[in-house]
Amino acid sequence: MGRKGRDWGPSVRYRKYAVLVSVLLISLLFLSLGTRGGGTGKPGELLAFFITPLQAALSKIQSSAFGAWSAYLDWKNARRENQALREELERLRIQSLQVEDTQRENLRLRRLLALRDRLPLSTLAGEVIAKEWGGWVRSVTVNRGRSDGIGRLTPAIVPEGLLGRVVEVRARAAVIQLLNDPSSAVAVMVQRTRTAGVAEGEPGGAVRLKFMARDGGGAQVGDLIVTSGLGGVFPKGLPVGRVIAVEDKGSALFHYARLHPVADFARVEEVLLLTGQTGADLLPHFSLELLEPGA
Amino acid sequence: MRVSLALMLLGGGLAQTSVAPALRIGAVAPDIPLILTVLLGLKRGPEVGCLSGFAVGLLQDVAAGGFVGAQALTKALVGFVAGLIGERLLVGNPLVQVPGLVLLTLAEGLGRYWLLQLLHFPAAFGEVMLHVVLPQALYNGFLGAAGVLALSVLEAHRSGSLWR
């Protein structure tokens, strides 16, 4: 403290005791006055007159400061809670998407498995690992290849019907030419009238029914087109698509029609590769519900 | 200097009825004017300690609506004793100041209880000590330590020696 050793004079030395005694006497006087009057007494009232406004002001400042602090804490808590809820929401959203995805995959695989069980020929399921969707080539690559016994021209189907055929076989993969590939041509017939024709892909991505003989029933909008089995590549009765427009060119030898393919080429993820042979009509093995437009 | 001292005492005295309740832990609130009195007494000597204690005690008496003069008397005594200790011992170290604050709070509690007994204060000694004086003494020690630390940091910052 540094006061030790200072030369305190006698007056200074005794002054502190004088101060103490004075203060104690004043205090006792206050106490005495207060107890006699039964309350804080006149000195108290006088002091209270001065300090009450100060107390009120201080209390106001304090309550404002604590109010601001409390508001800040509330805001901070709300922000933290908001952040936690956002994260929770994000997590649940991802979880929900994963569940939806799994459910869709489950449904697709169930359909594929059901079809596989119904078909009277050997098949091999494959997973799409790549897609080529340019105007020149439309194909998908599956994870089945030479090592799985897959050969060129093996038909590939989905639960709704025909997808295409294998055009290139690698050791562990196969490239499937889709029905709407510009160089794809499949021998088909109108299921209702049995009128034969050829389904060809177009550069725009559509599938067209060509070379349909004018005599016979021809085709109407909504008719189901299935493989005819001619040519020996595709078994008979694989659904190909539905007629959405008939183009009658009058004097031309053949009818033409535009088809809506039963397979959704853009969203295909699993396929069945038909490794066996059969002469039977396969149409009864497909679920008619799936062949309905928009199914 | 005197003006700032007066403002400090006024603020400290009034803080007891406005700020201290907000700082309470359970039922225990610190005695801010007492902390101020002890620290001033230790630093400035018995005169300042005594007068400071009297002033803040009087403010507390009036503000709290008790016996006017009771706290003025006990706090004046505590301030005086703190000043005497400051003159005779080296109390610059917070490790001395803080336990000193706790002990002087206990002493003030004892003194106040004795004084109020003369005025027929009804509460039992054991209960007052256990539930009021002792917890408040510990809280004062804790708050005093924080105050001393804050002051030393402030002083070091002022002298520019904090980071040297």
C-alpha cells in the first residue's frame, strides 16, 4: 500500500479517530431519532427526497440494460434453435428423399422380378450404368456382359415392354440400342389387327411405325404395337408402344403411324436381358395395367 | 477526485437496490456498497473508508427502509477497520484483499446483528448467519475478486503494460 513508514503528524493520526467517532455518533443519533419516531425519521425523509429520483433513474437504466440483454439472449437462443431446426429439417428431407428413392427402387425391382418369374424363358437382370442420349445414338449400358453369357442382339426389356437390343458386348458390360435410336428397326405388328410393320427410331427421339400394309385393319390411335417375332431377334408379343397418330398418305403403299413407346427410356434403371429363346407369345405375361398410357 | 469518489459512492449505494437483486444467486445477493467500502478503505485508508462506509450505509438505510443509521454505523466501522488494515499490512495482493473482504463482511454481519438486537430484531443468530451473512460474505468475496481483477487489468491497460 505504500503508506507504511510515512510520517503521520499527531493531528492527522488522531483525525481518523475523530472522524470515526463523529460518524458513529451521527449514526447513533439517526438510530435514536428513527426509533423514537417509529420510522425512518426526518433525516431519512430528507435523504429519501434526494435519492428516490436517483433510485428510479438507476432502476430504469438497469431494467433497460437487462431488457436489452434479455432480448439479445432471446434472439441468440432463437437463432440457435432456428439453425438446429433447419439442420433437422434438412436431415429429414434427405432421409425422406432416400426413403422415397428406396421405395421407388423397391417397386421397380418387384415389377422386374414378377415379370422375370412369369416369363417362360431364361432372363438376366442388369443395372443401367451409363446412358447415351445424344441425337446420333440412343443407348444404355448395363453391368452384364460376355462373362454373364450375354451375346449381341440379346433383347432387353423392362416391366412395361421392349427397351431395345444389345449391340455391343464387353467383358462385364453390354450396350443396349434403344428403340428410339435412329438406326433401330424392330419387326412389329398391331396387336388388335395383327397387321405387320417396322418400328423405327427417329433422330428426334420418336418411334415411328412404318411399312404397314394398307390392306387389312391397319391401325388406330390407341392400338398396342407388339413385336411380331419375325426376323428371329425378338420373341413374339413384347409390347413396344401405343399408336398416338396415324399418317395415311392416301395413295402410298403403306400406312405410317407415330408411337408412344411403353418403356420410359429416360428413366430406365434396371433391365431384363432375354437370354433364352421361346416361340410363345409373351404378351399375356405382361401386366396390362403397366401398358396403359401414363402408367 | 472527490467528485468521482462521491459519484462512485452514490452509484454503489443505489446499485444495491437496483443492480444487486439482478445479480442474486438463489436468495443471496451481494452487498455492493460493502465491497466498495472495504476496497476503498484498503486502498485509501481509515478516513476515506469510514466516511465511505457511512455514506453508502446511510444511502442503503434510506433506500431499503430499515433503521436509518444502522448500516451507516456498521459500514463506517468496517471501512475504518479496512483502512487500518491497509495501513498496517501489505494488502495489494488480491489473495489478501478477497479473504479480507469475506472476513469483513462476516464482521459487518455480526456487528449489524448485534446492533439490531439492541433494537429488538427478532431473527435467530444461527439462521441469520447461515442463510444471510455467510452466503453473502462468500458472494462478496467472489464479486470482489472479479472487481479487483477487472481493476488490475484496467490499470495495466492504462499504463500500457498489459502486453509487455
